[in-house]
Amino acid sequence: MKNITVIILFLFSHISMAQNIDEKFKEILRESDFYRGSQISGISWILHVQNFKDKKQENELLIHVEVSTLNNKQFALITFLSPSNSIGKKMLLRDQNLFFMKKGLRQPILISGRQRLSGAAANADITSCNYYADYEIIEVKEAKYDGSDYWVFNLRANNNQASYYNIIYWIDKDKHQAKKAEFYGKSGKQIKTALFRYNNPVKYKSEDYNFISQICIFDNLRESHYTILDLRDIKFEEFGNSKFLKENLN
């Protein structure tokens, strides 16, 4: 009887430790989302999108991004500012659905987050960064990258609307900022790789932070194609209830 009791206590202690470790890594993942503009009730920025092939710029876009994360649900309104033939286009992320609107359409149409927005960037790369809610942690390993220590998260989509089936995600152990992401399809084939930089000093709730400033996305399916996303003019603001309504895209 004594041996059985010891075994039961051993099992319960290990289950408790596993749960604590799981919660620890969930919090780290949530923090990494925060540095990329998620897990915040209201934030906006200007996004400069540049597409390259063989190191030569092919085209560029200027976009205004407004994001709100409430109760683990993310909302985003994307407004195209340039070039001239893109002015007036909008995208809305709501309830994990992505809608597109432009002049000439009678009403917004439903589109896929996986669809290419421009160059190596998909729609979801600029509208959604809520990995905390959209992915489950399968495994976490330790590794070194550029001389620093990282947690390497193996993330798997927990819903059909998630943009990527699997993400290998490198998060700095000290700063809890993501450095690198590898994106995979359901077949296991790597689709793209992203590198992140954080050089946007901001003040949020009286605290100083270094927010995301650049994302470089490399297309693994189209050699020599890559896209650079530069973020600037980050602002924290509260949005009205009507900001993220589908009816207001018209």
C-alpha cells in the first residue's frame, strides 16, 4: 500500500510540474505576440512593404494597420495608402474571417489568410499575429542562435482558420522576443522563413519597450523572392465598437 501511495504522489507531482511548465511557455508565447502588436486592446502602425527578386526591388506598398486583441480574439483593419491603384482597398479580420473590399465591389468578399498579399507576404502575415490563441505548443527545445540562447517552440494550428499548419518559432530566452519563424504546410513542406527585428522604442502603460520594426520574409517555394516589412509610427489607441464591423468597409 505504501508503494502504491508513493507511485501516485510521484505521478501527481510530475503532472503538476508539466502543467506549470506548459503555463510558463504559454506566457512566453503571449509576450512574444505582444512585441509584434498582439495582446493589446488598441494599436496601429504604418507598414511599408517592399518586394524583391534577385535583390532587385519589384514593387512596394504602403499600408495602415489597426489591431485590437480582446479576450484572445484579434481584430484588424488594413487600409491601403499606396500605390495609387491600391488606394481604397481594405481588409478586415474579424472572428477569424478575413474580408476584402475595394471600389467596384458591392459588398466585402471573404478571402483566405493564406492568399498572397504581395511578394512573399500572405494576407495573414500583416493581419494576424495571435499565435497565443491560434496555435498549441507541441514541444519546446533549447538552442543557440547568433550567440544568444533561445526557446524553440514547435507550434501547431488549433483551428482551420490558422494561416499555417505548423510553425517552428525561435524566442529569445531573456527578452521573450521572436527572432525567427519557419512556416510549414500540412504536407510538412516548408513554405517560408521570417526574421524579426525590434528597433521601435515605445512607451506602453508607463513602461518602455522595443517593439517590432522589421520582418524579412523569404519564400521557400520561389527561390530568390523575399519581402521586407518595415513598421513605423506605432500608436496605442482605443477603437470604437464600429471600427471592426464588416458593414463599415463600404
